[in-house]
Amino acid sequence: MHSRYISVRITVFLAIATTALAGCDLLGLDDPAKIAAARDSEGKAVGSACRHSGRALEDCYVKNPKAQKASVFAGWRDMDSYMRDNKIDVVVPDLVDAPTHGSDKAGVDEPPKATEHAPDKKATAKH
């Protein structure tokens, strides 16, 4: 009878422990491996989107400082390969500032000339 009592206690303990461990996801406790995988996927998506929109890799790093650089690079490289293989052109976004890689596209402003913003010597002279 004593051995039955111990086996019942062990079974109940295991059932409670299994339920408690399964409930960790319900409490909002995230697995570090899941977090790392999500950050990696997000970085690849950011890099891929940067390449598709014609942004340089360095610009992508600057605009997304929280993204993992290795993941961003992997996504950028994969999209670059995909675009080259399928002869896909860059899609310039309409809602955000377009990349200005020296292109002569309409809507891209020229940098101001140095003579346009030089202060007038007569106006700044002290009397």
C-alpha cells in the first residue's frame, strides 16, 4: 500500500509539473531561442526590403540600428541574388524618402551650390 501511495504522488507531481511547464507560454515567458529566431527573421526581412527598394547596405544599417547586422546582410544578399536571377528592377518607395545614389530621377533635388548660401559680406560687416 505504501508503494501505491508513492507512485500516485509521483504521477500527480509529474502531471502538475508538466502542466506548469506547458503554461509558461501562457504567462508570456518567451523562449530565448524563439526570440533569437524572430530577431534573425526580422533582420533578414529588413535587409531584403532595403535591397528591393534600392538602398545601400550601409544605409540600411543606419536606418535600422536595432536590427542584427549579420541578419540584415543575409537578407540583403539573398534579395540581391533573387533580383539579379529574375531580372527584377528596384522599386522606389512612394511614401518614404527615396535613395539618392547619384541618380538623375525626377523629384530628386540637386544639392545647393556653394555660392547660393554664402553670406553677404556687406550684411555681416560690423560698423
